Amino acid sequence: MSDSHEYMFKDADRSHANRKIWICGAVAIIVGFVIGILIGRFATCPEENEAPKQDGTFLPGVSDSIIKDGDPKISEEIINGIQADNIRKYLRDLSENPHLAGTPADWEQADNLRKFWTDNGLDEVFISEYDVLLSYPNTTDEDNMNQIQIVDNSTGNIIYKSPLYEDILDESENKSNVVPPFNAFSKPGTVESDQLIYVNYGRVEDYTHLDSLNINVSGKIVIARYGKIFRGDKANLAYVHGAIGIILYSDPADYAMGQTDSSQVYPHDWWLPASGAQRGTIFLGSGDPLTPGYPATETAYRLGEDEPEAGLPKIITHPVGYGVAEKILQQMTGDNVPSDWEGKVPNVTYRYGGQLTNSTWKVKMRISTANKRVKTYNVIGIIRGAIEPDRYVLMGNHRDAWVFGAIDPSSGTAVMKEVSRVMGQLVKTNKWRPRRSIIFCSWGAEEYGLVGSVEWVEQYIKNLAERSLAYLNVDLALQGNFSLRALATPLLYDVIFSATKKVPNPDSTEIHKTVYDKWKASFPKDSSDPNSVPRSFINTCTFNLCLSVGGVGSGSDYAPMVQMVGLPVCDVRYTFDPKKYPLSSYPLYHSKYETFKAVDEIMDRGFKHHQATGQVWAEMARTLADTMIIPLDVVNFSNELISLANTLDNDYGTMLRNNSITFDDLKTVTNNLKTEAMAFKSRVDNVDKYNPLAVRHINDQLILFERSFLDPQGLPGRPYARHVLFAESQVNTYAGSSFPGLVDSLFEIEKDPDQKGRWNIVKKHFSVILFTIESATSTLRDVTKFMPVFIKDRS
Ligand SMILES: *[C@@H]1O[C@H](CO)[C@@H](O)[C@H](O)[C@H]1NC(C)=O
Ligand SMILES: *[C@@H]1O[C@H](CO)[C@@H](O)[C@H](O)[C@H]1NC(C)=O
Ligand SMILES: *[C@@H]1O[C@H](CO)[C@@H](O)[C@H](O)[C@H]1NC(C)=O
Ligand SMILES: *[C@@H]1O[C@H](CO)[C@@H](O)[C@H](O)[C@H]1NC(C)=O
Ligand SMILES: *[C@@H]1O[C@H](CO)[C@@H](O)[C@H](O)[C@H]1NC(C)=O
Ligand SMILES: *[C@@H]1O[C@H](CO)[C@@H](O)[C@H](O)[C@H]1NC(C)=O
Ligand SMILES: *[C@@H]1O[C@H](CO)[C@@H](O)[C@H](O)[C@H]1NC(C)=O
Ligand SMILES: *[C@@H]1O[C@H](CO)[C@@H](O)[C@H](O)[C@H]1NC(C)=O
Ligand SMILES: *[C@@H]1O[C@H](CO)[C@@H](O)[C@H](O)[C@H]1NC(C)=O
Ligand SMILES: [Zn+2]
């Protein structure tokens, strides 16, 4: 591969040499190699400009690297440099002990990473500290710890109580500081009810079904299985329907494919054991709840915890494993549920519920989880760009874990350490320095609601928006060993594809030679729409898909980058075969059993899939950092936008047209964007690569293109989600949602008593969408012709 690549590079250079390049009657301002000094200089013309034969012939005293792509051989050096054994060692250390956000262990890992980066050649390493509101279960007193009980109300006897901790199944988990199962930001307190209702996945449609049977959850405790939608939405919907508490459990149908025998589950296989519980936040916002929109610095103004703007959950919530669920569900009465409501908890007939099997019994939830102000830390390490240090390629991963986090997130942290080691060593030994700066970001407190990344974005949004090209996220590096899966905004499609074509398939015995070949064979193109990029192959980052495919809660740290900064983003990982395993997420997700043993002995023996994720990630970053013309593809983007507009038409076109919205205007502006994107692309193809200012000018347009899709006022009712094309839907977390503001405004619109008011919101937002697409179009136009020609006599 490397040979043909190098050949292509030289060939491109030759064709340049043959082209006549005139520098004529103009001032050429050249950016200096080391310190970026500007040199003004007149060149007399005409004069043929030969391709430089050796460094320094482009302009005396100025490195020729200004007018070239980075050395393509470095790609191979980085890919070959990334070692599976190193990743394994890093993961063993990172996941040896729990490292929950806001605890001393979290700080220790942050400080270790700072030292690691300093030792391995990064130019600058910063720690950014924020003072934020997180949440922890109270473990001072066993009689007060989080627990679900069945109590006989006539005698006060406890008939059943849930265990306080998950079982120790392997001695490697026998560690102090294992936080017991809890849902972060649950309301604390004790609630009891003699009625318990099963609400399936706790989605809108599940409550609609219950309504149709006149089953009312108001004043009662409900039990829901995990999966399909974000757990925060389950808690909120239960609250909205009047429930006083919600028990969340992992059903073996969704997390163990019905395999529940102790010989079939962890530590023998990757299936969730009966005592494994899924921790996780139920906060629906992101960032520090007390400082929305602004960084949680010392001088920040803070809301009170009960102010509505803080958006903290209002319902008592607790997660359990299917061992506990079995005991509880067995005590339920009522009619049998339909088959699509049935799970696979052993020895249980699924019923809607009501009173318990013994009418004197009641369910009690005792929750002592409490919010607490703590410090969280991001570690930011920078490799300074040689030629354009003020242009940033961001790579990020969160560091905090619920417990050992050997999958989420430490598999990603271990990979990031290896990628940064390889790049840092090349810099340290003077073999390479990227054209642009590469910034490694290790986020704190992601699990609580993207807290570290959101605070950092809030603090530095102006610098980031002006200078960044893209944000490349790896949360967990691996949740299975079948194939790569990527989520991305369309500008990055080709960057991902070309990187995956360079990385060998980690399953070397297969016929597929590269990660790309395996990926393509694993997720075949959707035959019903041959022209579109198939959703299952590469998902446009409509964040609800990230939810259902990746099971990563409210997305990951790419969310603020796209929604607040307006950056192209992607998230890559190795995953399991979704056809063989139709799971809600990998089985051990957020349980104590995400251990090094599970990864090392079961999920990625040899760490080859971790290695491949690292190689793809590094190659994407290198391409973005080293290619003279930034490889963001605006034509790919405009094609994808046309396809998204067609999907919107299929789903809502008739409804919008019925309500006097001229939907075809959307088609017009998206087609105009495509025309302009193609014109822009041909200017890119013909740009004078010997003129650094002309190149910079094209690159600036490329960088600012995605930014044009931001509406500074935010989506309707969501001031901090500003990208009009890509965000998770707020109300319909299951359905696909590009155009999230529009889709959310249309959700159940027919039920709204204020029809006129609701439709006005839709109409206004539709016009904002048209306007933002047109601004993106003007961003691409020739810079002195950014306004369309005004025609007076339009008839
Ligand atoms: C934890 O609970 C104990 C009583 O069991 C109480 O004294 C203490 O204040 C609680 N701690 C927090 C942080 O709420
Ligand atoms: C856990 O470790 C403690 C002390 O180190 C020991 O007393 C206990 O038996 C261990 N538990 C298990 C289940 O291995
Ligand atoms: C338990 O019994 C008391 C009276 O003994 C009654 O007031 C209360 O409502 C009962 N609680 C439930 C949940 O049935
Ligand atoms: C459910 O019960 C509550 C309280 O009894 C009542 O206010 C509410 O209207 C009921 N909901 C439905 C849909 O019947
Ligand atoms: C529960 O089901 C398992 C098989 O799934 C069976 O082996 C066991 O005996 C059952 N236990 C009870 C109490 O019915
Ligand atoms: C209900 O519970 C009470 C007290 O624990 C017990 O006396 C009674 O027999 C139980 N009834 C049934 C039907 O199991
Ligand atoms: C791949 O994952 C499966 C579990 O999904 C596991 O059984 C298998 O051993 C793993 N392969 C490797 C090479 O780790
Ligand atoms: C992106 O566009 C290029 C040509 O501009 C095309 O070769 C490539 O297939 C496109 N990629 C996707 C994912 O549509
Ligand atoms: C659109 O209007 C027509 C005629 O009034 C009606 O039959 C149809 O159901 C409407 N469709 C939608 C999606 O509102
Ligand atoms: Zn994670």
C-alpha cells in the first residue's frame, strides 16, 4: 500500500510542475516555517514556477513544506507504530481500580496522563479544572443504603430486600471503592406503594398502550426494562405520567440473549450475570447542571439545585440486575402482557401488575443518592503544528468510569495513550511534526452528562470555533470484535473511508484485507436506496442513532462539539455483529463486570481490535493535520443533505404542505447548495498550490462551512443545541432525527390544543432551516461574490 501511495504523491507533484504557474503583479505573503512570521515580497512576472527540487527552493529561507502535503510515509510509521501489547498494558493499569468522576482515583489518572504526555513529547499539557455538581450514593450506613424492598405492611416485616452490591464473581473485582449500583441525579428519599406496574421499555408508546387498557401509573411505583431509549427519558416519562418511583432493570432478552445460566455468563463469557446492574445518569441536560451555558469556574454564577433551569430529575430512580428483577416480577399480578412486552427473566410470567401477590405487601424504594459539588478535570495535550499551529485537529476520549471501566471508557483511553505515544515520539525524535496542531482531550465526568467536555467547550468556544477543523471521538474503543462502526457528520465520510482502507483487518485469517473491506462486507448497502450512504454502514450522527446502535446514553463528548461549536465530528469503535446479537448494548455495559479480565480473556484476546481502532483514529487525525487542502468534502455533505431532505419529505412532507409550508423551498435551497458545492470543489481542484494564501483561503471556507449550520439562538426551546441539522431528538429518542428542531416541534402536534401557536413554531423553524442552508451556500461562494445576484424584475 505504501508504495502505490508514494507513487501517487510524486505523480501529483509532477503534474504540478508541468502546469504553468504565474505569480503576477501581486503581493505574495508567505508564512514562515518555524514561528509563523509573515514575509511580504513582490515577485516580478511573468516567470515560470518549477516544482521545487529540494527544500528551500520555493522561496529562500522558507521551507517548502508550506506548499506540500505532509510526508505520506509517516502514515505507515504511525500505523505500524501502534502496538497491541502497549494498549493491553495501559488498559491493565487504567482498569485495575475504580476511577469514578470526582474521586481521588480520577484525579490520580488525570495527573498520570499529564506526566505521560509530558514524557512522550507533547509540546504543551494542561489540566482544566471545573467545580461541578455530580451525584453519589451514600454508603456510610448499610441501613440507609440504596435498596428495593418488599415489605409486609401489616407487620412491617421485610419479605425481600435487594443486595446492596453486585456479587464478587472474580477476585480481580474484590476492590474497595466500587460504587454500588445507582442512577446519578436520582431524587433521594423513600417511596412505597402497594401497586407496582410493568411499563416495558418505558417509552411514549408503552404508556399509550397502558392508557388504552386504563392502567394508570399515577401515585404508583413502576418497573421498566433498560434499552431502546435513554434511561433519562424513561425516568422523565415515568415522572410525567405521575409515577412516584421507577425501578430500571436489565432484561436478559436485551442484555444476555436469554443466556442466564451462571456457566454462560461473566466471568466465563461476555453475557451479563444476574447480579450485574447498569449504572448511569438520568440527567437530561448536559454539562454542569448549575452553570448552563457558561463554564463552571470559581467565579461562575450558580443556580440553586431546585431551580427549573438546572433541569435535575424529579423522580426516585434505581437500577437493578435481572436477579433482583426476578424476585420482584414474580410478585406481580394482573393480566399477562403481549409477547412484544415479554422479556426473558427466568421463572417469570410477565404481567401488567397492580397489587402484589399478597395484598398486604408493598414495594419500597429507599434511595440515599445525593448531589455533591466536586472538582473534575480535563487533561489537554497539544502537539504544535509546524506550519499552521493555529489550526486544530481535536481527538477526545473520556477518562471517568462507573467502576473499573475496562470497556467504557478505558479501552478508549488505553488506545489514546498509544496513539499519543507514537505521534509524540515521532515529534520528539524530529521525524515528524504535523502541519496543523493536534490536540488530545481526556474528558472528566462524561458519564454524568458530558460534563468535562461541555464545560471546556463553554469556556473556549470562541477559540475552538475559529481554529478547529474537526473533532474525532473514541469513547470505548471496543464493544465487540466483529467490525468497525462509525458515526459521523457527512464532511468526514471520505476521511473515515480512506483511513479504514489503509488499516489491515485485525482478523487476519479472513478474506477481507482491510478494516474497510470487513466493514463494508459486514454492513451491506441498503438495497432499497442504492444511491444513499446506507445508515447501517456509516450513520449520520443523528444522535438518537448513536443511542440505539451504540448504547452510549445521551451520546458522547462529540455532542457539544457539533451542537455548540459546529464541528464535523465522528465516533469510531469496534462492535459486535448486530444481526447475530440484536442487543441494546454490549451486555456488561456500566456494570461492575467491565473488567480487564472481560476484555483480555473474552472480548479482545490479543488486543488486535483495539489496535485497529487506534490505527484508524490516528490515520484520520494525521490526514486532517497533514494534508495541505483540508480533506473535508462539501459535495458529500450536500448529497447527504439532499437525502436527509428526501427522508424528511417522506415522513412529514404531506403534513407540512397541508399546513401551508412550501416544502419545495427546502429542495431548492439544498439543490442550490449542491451546485455551489460542486463549483467550490472545482475551485479547490484548481487552486494554486504554490500560493499559501490561496490555499489558506480555501481552507478557511472549508473550516467555516459546518459552522454555518449553527443558529446562535438554538433549536426551539433548546438554547444550547444550535446545529439545525444534527442533534438528538428531545422527545422522540427512538426515531431518526436530522432536522431535530423541526421533528421535535412536530411531535404529537395534533394533540396540542394550541394548534396555531405550535404551527407558528414549526413555520418559523422551517424558515430558519432554509436560511441556515443558504448561509452555508454563501460560505462556499467566491469570497467577493457571496451574495446572490439581485434581479429586480422578478415576475
Ligand atoms: C449519609 O448518610 C448519613 C446517615 O446514614 C448521614 O449522616 C450523612 O450526612 C449522609 N452523607 C451525605 C453526604 O449525605
Ligand atoms: C475480598 O477481600 C477480602 C479482604 O481482602 C476478603 O476478606 C474477602 O474474603 C474477599 N472476598 C471474596 C469474595 O473474594
Ligand atoms: C400501610 O398501612 C398503613 C396503616 O397501617 C396505611 O396507612 C398505609 O397506607 C399502608 N401503606 C401501603 C403502601 O399500603
Ligand atoms: C390517573 O390518575 C390520576 C390520579 O388519580 C388522575 O389525575 C389522572 O387523570 C389519571 N390519568 C388518566 C389518564 O386517567
Ligand atoms: C428458575 O428457572 C431455572 C431455569 O431457567 C430453573 O433451573 C430453576 O429451577 C427455576 N427456579 C425456580 C425457583 O423456579
Ligand atoms: C400474605 O402475607 C401474610 C403475612 O406475611 C401471610 O400471613 C399470608 O398468609 C400471606 N398470604 C398469602 C396468600 O400468601
Ligand atoms: C470475540 O468476541 C466473542 C464474544 O462476542 C468472544 O467469544 C471471542 O472469543 C472474541 N474473540 C477474540 C479474538 O477475542
Ligand atoms: C464523496 O464524494 C467523492 C467525490 O467527490 C466520492 O468519490 C465519494 O464516493 C463520496 N463519498 C461518499 C461517502 O458519498
Ligand atoms: C392532508 O390533507 C388531506 C386533505 O385535507 C388529508 O386527507 C390528509 O390526511 C392530510 N395529511 C396529513 C399528513 O395531514
Ligand atoms: Zn463512555
